[in-house]
Amino acid sequence: MKNFFSLRREFMQRFDIAIPAQPCCEPDTLAMWETMLEEELLEFREALHAFKNMPSDQPDERHRRMAELTAEGVDVLNVLTGLLLSQGMPVEAMAEEIHAANLRKCVNGQIVRRADGKVLKPEGWQPANKQRIIQEAQQAGDEMVSANSVHD
């Protein structure tokens, strides 16, 4: 399977949905995506509620609710990813940076957890350098624009 971000880019390109080359703020486009995200989150919450209240004695209904929860979750991911891509955000690089920071929460095989199981940040933990990712994407976009203007 292709990576999730690649799948979303493929969809957006096929349907002529703009993906800027660098981070930006497109308010009109953002408003549309925000509305879609709110709609999808509502549908996801409904599916989650149905899933949590699933009957244990009806296998077909359990499978239907599992399928709905999964599908609605993927819809949220699709719309959220589309929103970020529509603003030129470097989703792949940011995901990698945040993933690396999250992995640093395990130090020498030791994991600190809250009572509910959430993994906590250990002493000395360093967060993801989110601004660097945006700055690098902005710079790469600027360089692409400069290179294209030289060829024109």
C-alpha cells in the first residue's frame, strides 16, 4: 500500500485540488476544509459512541460498527490531511519529526506512564522542532520558485 499522505495527494491531484509548494494560509480554502472536518468529526463521534455501546451477542452488528468506526476514522484522517496539504504544510516531514520526538519518550527501555496508560515525557525530553520543519518547507518552496523563475 502507498503511504497515507501519498494517497491523499493522489486524490487531491486527480480532483484538481491545489496543494501549494510551501506553507501558506489560504482563508477561503481553509474555511471549506474546516467545515468538512467538523462534519467528519461529528460522524466519527457518532460511530465511536455506537462502537462503545456495541452489543456483545450480535456478531454482524459488531462487525458493522467496527467497519463504521474505522471508515469514519479514515475519513477524518483524509479531511485533516487534505486541510493541511491545502495550506502547503509539510505533513510527511512533520509526522517524522513528531514520531521521532515521541520515540524519545522511551529512555534506556524505560517508559513512564500515567495511571490511564498514557506515555509521559521523561525528564530531559526534548520536543519536536516543529518550527524548523515549517522553516525548511518555506525555504524549499522559495528555492523552487527561484529556480522556476530562472527558467522562465
